[in-house]
Amino acid sequence: MEKYLRLLPAELKEVISYAQNISGQLEYRAYLVGGFVRDLILDVPNLDMDIVVEGDGLKFAEALCNCMDGKLTKHRRFGTATVILPNKIKIDVATARKETYAHPAALPVVSPGDIRDDLARRDFTINAMAINISSAGFGNFIDFFHGKDDLLLKRIRILHDLSFIDDPTRILRAIRFEQRYGLKIEPHTYSLLRQALKKGVLEKVDKQRIRDEMILTLKEREPVKYIKRISKLIGLSFFSPKLRPAQAKFLYLAKAKKEIAWFKKSFPKKRMLDAWLIYLMAMLKDADRAELLSLCRKFAFRMGETKRIQSYAHAFNKADTLLAKKDIAPSKVYQLLEPLSYEVIILIRALTRKKEVKMNIEDFFRVYNGTRIHVNGDDLKSLGIKPGPAFKNILIKLLYAKIDYQFKSKEEELAFVRTLSIKKWS
Ligand code: ATP
């Protein structure tokens, strides 16, 4: 495996070299594991490193962090830690552990173990390979479960027959890796997956873990393809009982994809979209408010996410009607769209059938959004207007007027303020 390691970018080789030194000093054995090894073999760039040590993982992470000037977050309960380096490389460090499951879909009971135990608790053979990066045995490849053969033969295989029962989220993970790397779930694994589904395991698992897997799926490069596969293989009712994999939903997802690409290309300087949230809202497009609220609660979506998911249902009809009016003033477009998140606006643009709505949204992003006025409270005072609630009203009127008339200078803004009935406020 040394030949693979030698081909890595310099900044990753540097981490490995520090890890090797620390493993020598602490007399622990250290290994690269999981997705990093899989992607190394596939020659897919990956800046998320997973290191497992036979020893105290927290101590190892601390030492690595100190010598690489990183930022350390410890997760004491799990004996793991994350080091983020200034160049954005992320290193997860864990103590090698053994896992047992008290009952199906429960969280595992964890105890210290060696590298074999640690690899045996993993989801698929392709994610259960390791490379020794300790001083003794540096570069040795560890592949108890023949993950490399599976990877080269493009197969997804679980490590033992109860794998999907122990952790049903692996069903979604299997689909994710299958679609991402063009692999195939091998027949025995596939039949165990189906058996687990028949037992209703996905309904039993902690909802927040399902949510996290769904978010990861929707963050993939081609999420539409993944959702199609999930709905074909297992349906979507595990996520929301009324979510039927109708053809229309895929059309919504495809339209959302097109619009996300348009936004990224047209407005590279605006903030990054949470594209996964747009896809999620598109999937839930036909759900009513009560259903949406119950889904957000059940899956414990964060407050900001819940608000955006909820606001779409409310905003679409209003925006779709008002923005279609030919003579709508720019300031009205602004008032309608400014309170909404970019994600909601993009989905409205994706799902409307009206050209005018699309154009008004484009104008909003291109021109009105982010309009700032130059006139401030001091300027109003010097015009003889007394401070008080009137200030806010004047400044809002000015903002709307600026959006409508596109004032080019502060002088033009002041001239507008003077046209307002100053007496009324003085
Ligand atoms: P990605 O490229 O999507 O980050 P990854 O393989 O690195 O893929 P992670 O979710 O970061 O995936 O997990 C890191 C490793 O932890 C996996 O490679 C796998 O070995 C193990 N793992 C993660 N989730 C599970 C699970 N549910 N069951 C067993 N092992 C898991």
C-alpha cells in the first residue's frame, strides 16, 4: 500500500508522517481506515481521514492536533475526536473498539478492542479495510473481509448476516455507495436487505439517524438518481407515510436540480444554497402543513430548517399568483421575496409554470436583493425630521423607492426624501 500512500497530496502525506511519529512516541498502533482507504484505492480525492488507534484515541488526537496546529473537538462518550487543520483537512481519530447490539436497531454497546474488532463492526467490506501507519509495519494493508476484491469487482457486501438488523441505516448507506461508485449490492446482501425490510426495521430505527442518512443522500452530487433508487427498492413511506414515489415527485426533483444549477452559475458570489433542503422540500411538495410539522418534529429538524420547510407550503401560492402580474412593482417583488430564504425562492422558481414568476425572481436576485440605502438617521435629522417612529417609515419608503427607481446616488435618495411630506414628520 506504500505506493498508494506515496501518490497522496503532500498535505495528506504530512498528516500521515506526524501520525506515524506520534504512534511511535505513544507506542500505539495506528491505522488509516474506512472511506479514506476505499477512496485511496479508487483514486477518488478525499480530505476526510479516519484514523483508528490501538490505544487512547483522545490522547493521540491531542498530540496530532498540537503538532499540526489544528482545532480539536473531543467526543468523550464515544472515545473519538476530530482534528480540523488550517488547510481544512479533517481527521477523525478513534480508539479501536468492539460493538455489540442489545437488540435490533439499538445503539451498540461499545468496548475497547483491536483493529480486527474495529473493522468487524463496520458496514460493508469496502469500508472495512485499513492501512497500518505505525512505525512498525508502516504501509501494511489489512483486509480481513476482502474489501479490495469487492471494490474491484464492484460489489457491496455486508460483513455478517445480521448487519441490516443490527443497524438498518446501512440499507440507506448501501444505496448511497452503490449509486456513488456505480457498484452493485451482491445477491446475498441484497436478499438480507429485503428480509430486513420485510421485518420493518427502518420503522424501528432512531428517526434522527434516518434524517442524517437522508441529508447525506440529498447532499450527493446526483441526488435525484439516489431518491429514484431508494423509492424503487424500499419506497419512501419510511420517511413520511404519505410520501408516494409518484412520477411527479421526480419531475419536481429534476426541476429543482436545474434551478439550483442556474443559481450557482448566475450568482457565484451569493451564499451557498443548502441544496439538500431544496430537494427535500421538493419531495414533500404535496404534503399539507400539519404533515410537514409532524415530519419536522419526528425527525427533529433544526429550527431554521423547519422554518424553511414550513414556509414553502405557505409561500408558493401567494408568490405564484402575485409575481405573475405583469405590472407588479419591483418593490412589491422585493417585499414578497425578501423575507423568504433563498432555498424557498429557488423552489418556487423551479415549480412555477409561469414565465413572469421566473423573471421576477431572476430580477430579485440580480437587482433588488441586497439593495442598501445611503441615507441614514443623521441625514434625516439634518433635514429637520424629528427622531422617532417616522424615521423607520421614511427609510423603508426610501428603500422601496430606490428599488423602483434605481437611484444612483445619495443625492437622488435625499431628493426623494425631500419630496415626502416633511412637515408630517417634523
Ligand atoms: P463518505 O465518503 O460518505 O464520508 P465514509 O465511508 O467515510 O463515506 P462515514 O459516514 O464518514 O462514511 O463513516 C466512516 C466509516 O465508519 C465508514 O467507512 C464505515 O467504515 C464506518 N461506518 C459509518 N457508518 C456506519 C454504520 N452505520 N455501520 C457500520 N459502520 C459504519
